[in-house]
Amino acid sequence: MGLVGMVQNRPDGRVLLIAEGEKADLEMLAEAIRIEFSPGLGGFSNFRKISGPDEIGERLDDGIEILKQNDLKTYMDMRFERIEIDLTELKELKTALKEKGFI
């Protein structure tokens, strides 16, 4: 649609939507957000916003939520352990190649 603007959850439970763009696009948006209720299918565990590529702050917020959900220290410890194993294997390979006269 080519619109820009913002959406904000309000403290009273309402949602504020501010949009700018061509009148025809704004009219399509206005028609599209007419809310109709239907039974949910249970496919979501939370409500999340999808942001554009220029919205760095929102992307950082998403990253923080991901870090909260995952144990980053455990993950990094596992990755460093794997790197140490790979380095050991490379050293062993280098030694074997030297012994055979390839390097």
C-alpha cells in the first residue's frame, strides 16, 4: 500500500493507528481494518508486531525477547566448545599431513 505511520496499544485497551499516504491507499486501509470477530484456531502463543527494515528499535526489542527466551550463555558455551573441538581436529590433521610430507 505504500503507507507509513504507527500502531500503538493504548493503556485503556484500545489501539491507536496513525497512517499517512495516498487517499486511495488510506481508504483501503480503513476498509481493511474494520474488525470482525471469529473463533480463534489457537495457532498463536503471543501477539507480535512485524516491523519494516528501517525500524531498528523494534528489531532490537524482538532480539531482546529472543534472548530472554533462550539461554544465551549455554548456547555460546556450546558453540565455543565446538570451536575448540574443531581446532583440536585441525591441529591433528596438520600434524598428520606434516608426518606424511604433504606440508
